[in-house]
Amino acid sequence: MTENLSLSLFCCTLFLLTINVLLAILKKKKINLIFGFITLLSVLIAVINIYLQSGHLPMSGTFEKMQNMVLIIVLLGLIYEFINRKKDINAPEFWIIAVIFQTLAFFDELKVDPMFYMYDNIFVAMFFQLRLISIAVLSFSVSMYLTSLKLETGTDEKSFMMHHAANFTLLGAILFIAGEFSGSMWAQLAYGDSWRWSKNFFTSGAMFLLALLGSHLAPSWIKNKNVQILLSIIPLLIIIILFLT
Amino acid sequence: MKKIIKFLSSLKLTAILVILLVAIMLTGGFLTRWDSIYYGFKEMNNLITLDWFLNHQSHNTAILIWFVVLCATAVLFGINMVLCSFDNLLRVSIKRKNLKNITLFVVHIVFVIILSMHALVLVIGYKQGGIVLTENETYKLKDGYELKLEEIKFIDNKALLKGDKKSHRLEMTLDSFHYKENYAKLTLYKDNKEIVRGEAYIFQPIFGEGFQITLDKFIMDKKTKQPAVIITVGKNPLTWIFFVFYGLGIITMLAYLVVRWKFQITRSK
């Protein structure tokens, strides 16, 4: 019963997300905002259902983690849309990214992970949750950079979007390293050391460094704002690809 | 000399080193596709990294080269971080005296400490991992230490321990594996004198006399067909201080984000 419900909710969210993409592209701001809140409700119920069904928060299974990430992206997007509803910024990019993430769930089994014993540990749960949230925040940052790419250079809107995209990148990096802190505690208690010489630890190290790369590229090196934006997006896209693969 | 310091403290070098470190890390992950390298890294986890580097008999050449390149780059990155913090960030903080620059400087200093501690944790202390023990078996550690497994309590279906690595992981649900009830009773001796005794559970190591005795996992002993355990014994005085600074690093980054965010909002008004 609950498995059918989780599939129905997943499909419902996907449908609503697609409608939101169309509304955003057509610049129907008001209806988009209303549909957006319905979508948020749908994905929120889906995540709660995952918890009720499995006894754990979304962790590493593709089906559950994609929906958790969509929840964060939609939530951030709607907050931003609501705050800036009077500004002349059309931002369908976060809807497009959300729909892509939701669709990616089809590449794996559409089912929720069972309650593995390690999920019962607070540091394991925190590691997976913080990592999911951080990737969602970094993805939202990508959507903001993409929006700013369309705006005219020299305008306040462009600078505003670029500044906040950089803020969200930093927030994503902080959440990511907080997840790594939990992961290190997990490793310390389960394997007797905070660091492991293994593929997962190397990839995590690379992801954290990539998240900080954008803020270490001095604006004075590249005068063109759009090139600056592209150079900020590339490391984030690599992080997302590393996470998904 | 001034030119060298300027180059070593430059943001350009930071960007180059970050890209290099990313490439090295990803190469390390890619290399684990080969079994010999995968198991080579696994052996590295059984010892303090310095002990592995100085004493291990069968170094894999690819891992050794990779490790030396990683260390050299990380050292250069550390130097760049220290010089950049003091030569650029501190100077700007004193000159402009605003909270944003001061916080940025503090973030970098805390991360210099975290990096240094991370490096120190890898070279000081003691570690012996991958110790396989069955009941009443003893393992001789260095400097006259001995670890004895007194008892194993495993209440779950023993067939759970027979599967291959993937099926083993997939079957370990909370209903089938009661990790809070299964334990290994262990005693650590120094020159035949008992110094630490206790029950090690998964996620709940034994602590005493500066040692941490960790129960990595339960396995099936092929000879006796009875459960056995894999244990790691470690002693590192810096571990928990490292975690404190790690937490502090996150808090300072968060503080910087708050200051940065507010400043921008004020300016846009």
C-alpha cells in the first residue's frame, strides 16, 4: 500500500514539476507560484511517506535521494521567487533542474531502501542527509548562475543574482563539510580512524575542494561577467556529476 | 626572495593547487579500479600512514608515487594558505577593519590548523587494523601490548555472515542484524598486565588508557565455522582535538557566510 503510494506521489510530483517548468517558461508568475506551492506539498508528503515506509530519512537510494533533493530545490526556489516577486527576474532554471533530478530516479529501481542497521546511527544519518541537502543547495546555486547568465551585464539584477549564487555555493560547501564531519565521526567510531584511504574519501575531498574553487578565482583575472559565471558553474557541475555517479 | 613569497602567497597558486589536488584525488579514486591498488589502499588503512610509508614491505609503486605527489602538493597548498592568510588577508583586515575581512582571515587560520592537525593525525600515534580474532585468541601488538578476545556474543542468524560483500551489506537490516546486542569482549594487556577491558559493539568502541579498540565487523571464521571479529586498535592524542577544530572550522565558515550575506543586503538597499 505505502509502496504504491510512494510511486503515485513520485509521479504526481513529476507531473506538477513539468507544469511548473511550462508556466515558468511562459512567464505566468502568479499561477506558477500557486502551482509551485502545490508541488512543494506533493514532494513534502512524498518524503514524509518515505520516512513512514522505511523508518529512515532519505539516504543513499536514488529514488529517495532525488525526491529529497527536489524538495530542497523547490523550497529554496519558491522562497526566492516569493521574496523577489516584484523584481523583473524570470527564473525557470530551478524548475528545470528539479524536473531533471526527479527524472533521474528512473535510472534506478523505483523503490525505497530498507532500514539498514547503519542508518540507525546518528552520524551515518547526518552524513547522508547533509550531503543530500548540500548537493541540492549547490544545484540551486547552479540555477541562479544560469538565471544571471541571461540578465544584462552591468545591471543590479545580474550582480544581485551572482552574489546570491556565490552565497548559496558557500552554503552548499558548509553543509557538505558538515556532512563530512559526520562521516569522519562515523569512520572514527566504526573503523577506528577519521580518515580512510578509499575511493569514497578521495571523491569527497575532491568535491569539497571543487565547491571552494569558484570563490578562489579572483574576479580581476576575467573581466567578462558571463565567463566568470561559466567558470563558477563548471566546478559545481563536476560535483553534481561525481555525486550522481 | 620577495618575488618567491609573493608567488607562494598568490591566489593564482591557490587556484592551480586546488585544481591539482582535485585531479590527484580523482586519480586516486580511479586507480582503485585495479585490484592490486584497491587492496594496497586497504592495507594503508591498517597502519598509521607514516608507519605504512616507512615500514611496509610491499608498497605498490603506483600508490607510492600517487602518495608522494599528493603529499608534495598538500604541503605546497599548506604553505600557500599560511602565506596568503598573513600576507594578504591579515593585511586587508588591518587596513579595512571590517567584520567580513576579519572573519575571512579567521576562517583561513582555523583551516590552516585543521590541515596541520589532519597531517599530524596521519603521522603520530599508533594504529593496527585488520586484526582477525576468534574466541580466546590473542594478537601480539608492538611494545609488549597484547589483545585477547574473551568472548563473542552474536545473537543473529550466522548465515548473515557467509554472503559476499554486496549481499552481506544488503541483508544487514535493523531487523536481521541487532548491532546494539552483538559484541566482542576484549582485553588489552601490557607486559601481561591487564590495562583495558570491555565490550566493543559496532559504532561503540572501547576507550581506555588513551586507546580506542574498535569492532569493525563480524565475519565467519572459515575453519571453525563460528563468528569471528575484525578489530582495529588505535592510540592518537590528537583525534578529538582535531574534531573540535573541524567543528570550529564549520562554525567560522557559517559566521563568514552570515556576515557576507548581510553586508550585501545592506549595500543593495
